[in-house]
Amino acid sequence: MVSFDCYPLTQRTVGHILADKARRNGSRTFLSFEGEEISYEALHIRTNRLANGLRGLGIGRGDRVGLLLDNTPDLLLLELALGKIGAIAVPINAAARGDLLRYFVAQSECVAVVVEGSLADRLWAHEEALSRVRLVIARGHGAPISFRHHAVVALEALAAGSDSTPVEAVRFSDPHYVLFTSGTTGPSKGVLACQAQGWGTAEVFSRHVKLNRDDVFYTCLPLFHVNAMWNTSYTAILVDAKVALSRRFSASRFWHEIGAVGATQFAALGSMVNIIWGQPPRDDDADNPVRLCFSVPTPAEFIAQFGKRFAVDIVTWFSMSENFPITMWVPGDPPDKMASIGRPRGDAEVRVVDENDIEVLPGEIGELVFRPVDPWRVMLGYDRMPEATIANNRNFWFHTGDRAYQDADGWFWYVDRIKDSIRRRGENISTYELEAIVKQHPAIEDVSAIAVPAEMAEDEVMIYVQLRPGCKVTAEEIIHFCSGRMPYFMVPRYIDFITEFPRTPTEKVQKYKLREQATADLSNIWDREQSGLVIPR
């Protein structure tokens, strides 16, 4: 392992670490974005200016500030600047609008919102409903130029604040973020995270993965999510490395951007791995500067082929916005465990338990639970949701809501979300495993399996299918493909084709929306039993 700055717990605050890194690294580049470069020294100075500008507007310790911004350096700088004065950053999905946007701002009790000028009309439409908001800070140009009941300040004016380092006595345990969960199974919950949590996540990655100051961390993921924020930006800061930021993921531009910035690693979440893989093969696929791809657990054969095609080593891990990487698989670990979510590395106790929180035997499926070895690595709680906080922390163990099992060698394997699992005629079905099999069909780009109501009891299996461009396949052909590759009880009954899946900003499919859509229109969806198609047992 390489050496890095492992700050003691009490020093894990934005203010302390950025000041220390500025002193050590000076003009060394921290972040590049569309031709702009920000050094470690500039990172410290610019966040000081923003922090002092915010403080001059009356924003201080404990105040919550919404950030409805495009994926640019300003979003990260504002998050860090708020941390320097003990205020709480509330990064908001830039795609949010309507009632969802109102919910994010109102639920988190924001007193101010920094908004992209081009997105201001979304906030303006709900101005009367946002009674706690007393100030709007606009970035760039766009309509409307004024609000009816709120003062509007230009972000550029904040950036002209004093260079001096704020003197607020911010503690490692102070709240720093409200991070809204992806909302794959229902309305988003706000994760209240302290100053130390993000640095604790970065410290785990830095200690268990071979990283160094010459690495270039490429990310096209949104800075309102922990992957781009903590896993990438904070980790790069700890090891004195560089972040190359892109506005958004583009399959056609991906490898060009990687090469242009000399990226040595990237994270591929959600469907990114499949989309990258689905691009036409090229003779120079392996001719890239990348060493590491951080990926969510993926079927072993596929992820091994991905690594070979693009000449990258794979890292998989399990974490949530609520916590930190509790298990990992890293290069050098047994190849046959690559598709797992890894094993504990000494940072957490991890178990699989039944509905009574009793640990199950190896090989048995249950809920994945854990507790950290060190304090302040997990959330302070769900913001303004005490019942949900208590429910997720039963019996002194954090309950992830994920089904998994532990093998005889101590490695953990993901099955699916508890709310996504399907029980059909007495059999438990893993949507993860079902989807992995269906995706092997050459005409299928992506698939999502959900439970829909059965006539008598339990569930029926339904899949939504997205085809590759220019490909055609019938529901009957998909059934024949499935019946030879999976148990009869897993073969879908209902199939519908979809051009685009509803997704979270991190490319996770919002299955609760698919379930609502399917349930409302089930009689009009292709039904294997109604078609008379019989599959052998």
C-alpha cells in the first residue's frame, strides 16, 4: 500500500484538511474541468472566499443551503465552503422539478438555495411554498431574473469574499450534508452526514486500494452523489491526486475523455458498465491509461471480459450514502470471488441475518447488516425521520435493506433489495440473477425484473426489456431463451418493451415507478399464460 495522510478523527473536517493540503501541495493541480484547472492552493482560497461570502449573507453554523446546480466545480466548491463555516450542504438532483424539488427543499428546511440560472424557473414556481427559504443565490444567467418574495444574490458576488480562513470551531461530528437517497423503492430519505463521514469513506478506499498522487480520478457522475463527492473527490484529496470532472456520462465520448485527461481510474455505476461494453468493439479498446475500474457487483464472466477487453483491473465494494465501504474485492483477491461484494477489511463487522436478526448459516440468504469498528463513519440519522432511523438501526446493527449471503470462505454476495425480491409459488427469486441471465440475449440492451400481483397470492414475475438499437425480438423468443437457462419458476410471465428506463441520477432503475406502471396496466401487458405458451419443468 502507498502512504497517504491518515488524519486523526478529530482533524477530519473540511477546514483542517483543505488548509493542510494547500500548504503541502500548493500549485499542484487538484481538479480539471473543460480546460480549467484548480490547484490545491486555489481550492483552499476559493472555498474560503465562498465561505466568507456566505457568512456575510447571514448563513452560519447549522443553516441548511440547497444546491440546485449543474455538474461543475462550483457545486463541489460550495459543498466544501459550507463545511468550513459549519453550515449544511443539501445537494439536489439537477433534474428535480415540480413537487419533487419542493419536497427536497422543504423536507431539508433550507434557509437558502443556490440555483443554476437556467434552472431558476423551477424554484420560482414553488416560491410561495418554500416559507423557510429567505435567500436565493443565482449562478450564471437565466430566467427569471428576480423572485417575488426573495432577495436574489449573484454567486459571483460571493466568490469575491475574503481569502482569510474562517475561524469557526467546526467539529468532526458536526452535520455537514443532507444527502437524499436514490429513491429506487420510494420517496427519498435525507441522510444527515457529519464532517468525518466523507473523510472516513475516503480513508477506507485509500487504505485498501493501491492509489497514489500520480493518479487521475475521472468522474462523469453527479457531485450531488457520494460517489463523485466522497469516493472520488475526497479520496483524491487524501492521496494528493487529481480529479478530472465531466458534466455527464456519454458513451460515445467516454474513452475520448478518458484519454484526453490521462485518467487512471473511473467508477462505473448502474448501467454504465453495460453501456460502455455495448459500444462497437475497437482494435484499440485496451489502449487507454486506466488502471482501475470501480464497479458495482456484476456477473463474474462478464466483468472479467470487461476487464480484459479494456485492460483494466476491477474493484467492487458495498456501501451506501448512509455509511462507507464495508466490504471490498480488490485486485489480487481470488478471481472466482470477483462478482461478490467482497469481504470485510477490518473496518466493520458484517453479518447476514433472518427476519428476527438472528445470524443465518453460510449459503443462506438474509438481510445484510453491519456495525462499524470506528465511530463517526456512518450517518447521524435520516434527517427529520426518527422512525426510519430507529428502524434501520435495530439491535445495534445497521440494516441495509439488501438481501445477501456469505459463502463458506467469508465472501459476501449480493442478491437484491428486499423490496425488489420476488416470491412466486413458494420460491424466492433474485431479480439480480434473473436480470443477469436475460441480459445475455444478444438483442437485449437492458432489463429490469419486478414483482406484480398474482391472482391468488404472492407474486408473478414481470420483466421490462430495452432492446439494442436496430435489434428485434419477440416476447415468445425471450421466453424460449429464458426457459433453457433458468428454473421454470423464474421464467417471466409478463413481458413489456420499453425505450428508456426511469433512472436515478446514478443510473439505478427506479423500480417502484415500473411497479406502479405495470400494476395499473397489467391487463394490457403480454402474458405468457394468456398466450398459451407452455414451458417445460
